[in-house]
Amino acid sequence: METMTARLRVLLAGQEGVEDALLAEMLLAAEDTILAYTGLDAMPDRLRGAQVSLAAVFFNRLGMEGETSRREGSLTISVAGLPEDIRCRLNAFRHARAVAL
């Protein structure tokens, strides 16, 4: 099976010259986000595809840190915190949290 970095590189077709270190960092950020969202301690193999997809989202958002929307001429770009398609994939793995009152 291809490495995670190689899978991410396929999703980023047309982005030539991107260093593996940056892709690895995007994959780590995606893993951190998934673990925080699901409440899991370790990344299940079944979520590796979601990790690669989320890393591609993070890569494409580079330079937009802190922005929720941007307008360029007649084009308006809005950014969701966690894309809905990825959120749906993660929901099945989400752990409930108990809150003591």
C-alpha cells in the first residue's frame, strides 16, 4: 500500500515541488484534529483515508490561517472548520463525553 505522503501527493496533483516534510506536517495536523474531534487516543486504520483528505484540505488552506471568508472581486470564498463530508466519516468514531455537574 502506498505511503500516506504518496496518497496525499496524488490528491494534490498539480502542486509540484512540495516537500515531504510539509506533507508530513499536514498529515500530523489532520491526525491531531481527528483525534481531538473523535476523542480517541490512537488513530484507527479505517480513518487513514479521512486523514489524507483532511490533510489535503489543510494544505489548500495554507495562507488562509484565521480567515473564515474572503472576497476577491465577485468571488466569495467561505471556509468551514471541518468539511461536512469528513465530519460525517468521523462521526461514527466519535466517543461521547460525560460531564459531571
